Amino acid sequence: MVDEQMVMTALFEVEDPELKISIVDLGLVYAVRIEQKEGECHAEVDLTLTSPGCPAAPEIMAAAHRAALSAEGLDSVHINLVWTPRWDPKIHASEDARMDMGIWD
């Protein structure tokens, strides 16, 4: 049975093409929910971007969808693009990602 951690592990492989850092490490993945219904397994992923005008948005969204769907046992995935809370690397990004971006808190 697939769980949230399996989907997060799959999403870890997706990088922001400009920053070359995993979207998970950047803290762009806000939530993963798994729903079992009528013998099928569906995932909902809440994802944000580094900015509303991110030129790589279509690429990131498509890569996140493909990666999440690769989690064994999933039948479908829906990526929700969310803007709340506003992404802040000092709050959402991992320590390694902040160091890679030169953010010394």
C-alpha cells in the first residue's frame, strides 16, 4: 500500500531547474494526501513555487506529476498549485537547501 512518505520520496527526485535543488528540500511540497476509494489509490499533492511568475512552473508541475505517479501502487495524482502560505526559503527550505542558496539564517 502506498503512503505519503513514498510519494515524498518520489518527489525528492524533482529539481527546480533554475536552482538545481530538490523541490522537497526547497520546501515547495506543502502536503501529500492519499485516498483509497473503490479499489484505487489516489494522491493529492499541494505544491507551491518559489514565485508566482516562476518561468519553470509548467516544467516543475509536470515533473512533480510524473514523479508522484511513479510511486508504486498509485492509480492517479492531482497536483494542487497553492500560494498560501507564501513560500519563504528561511522557513520552508531545508538547512542544506538554504546553504546551497547562500542563505545563512
